[in-house]
Amino acid sequence: MSETLHLWAVAPAAIGTCCLAADRARVRPPEVVASVLMLLAMLDAGLLGLVAPVYWATVLLLAALALAAWRRPRQRRTPRVPTTMTLHTALGLVMMAALQVAMGTHPQTSAHTHGVALGPLLLAAVIGYGLASVLMLRRMPARLDRAQIGAMAASIVLMSIAGL
């Protein structure tokens, strides 16, 4: 069942990537690259398994940092992309990295474990991301921005259900 949910999570990610690429009013190559990276990570994790999840997590976290650095407000020119879109995309990359690692680990079979159970913490983060997405959806004026935010949130939620 988790494989089916995982593959269903790819559909909203693909829709979100198409929404970003179709927005001709604002060219957003960094966001498109981030969306394509998330889509590739999801496809590899669900179908192929060619790259270890920890490497995908590293790439996704580096992409989140690069996106935040690229879209930081500059003194001379203001970014054409709303700050909430950059924040949502960067947080989506971080959430996807966490889900990649969580889905790539195998549960321990012994009753003796050390450390904190990260499942509930990750579930709380996904719920928070979903609620933040709903709030952002209400504030976005552009239809393609709303579609992209909704698609990314749906993809993250479906991935978390499949992985946890």
C-alpha cells in the first residue's frame, strides 16, 4: 500500500512542476529546479532506488539553502517572486529531505532502542507544513501559485502517509 501512496504523491509533484513551468508572467528557474529535484527524488525513491535516500536528502537540503540564498532580498532590486513562495518551496525541500531519510530507514526489530522517536516529530512537522500551506493558499493572488502550493502540500502529505 505504501508504494501506491508513494506513486500517488508523484502526481501532485508533477502538477506543481508544470504550474511553475507554465507561469510565463514570472520566470522562476530556481523554483523549477527545486521542484524537478523533488520530483526526481520521489521517483527514484518510489520506483528505482538508484540513489540512497541520504544522498537525496543532502541534495535537497543543499537546494533549499541555495534557493534561500538566491531569493534573498537584495538592496537594489526586489525579487519578483513572493517571499512566501520562496519560503514554502524551501520548506518543501527540507520536508522532502526528512521524508527521504525517514522512508529509507528500516524500523528496528528489537525492543531496546536509544534516542528519540522521530516519527511523531516528523508527523507534527508535516501537519504544520500542511496548515501553513492552507494559510498561504488563501493569501496568494495568482492561480498558478495557489496550484503549486496546493500540489506541493498534497505531495508532502501523501509521502508522509506512505512513509510513516
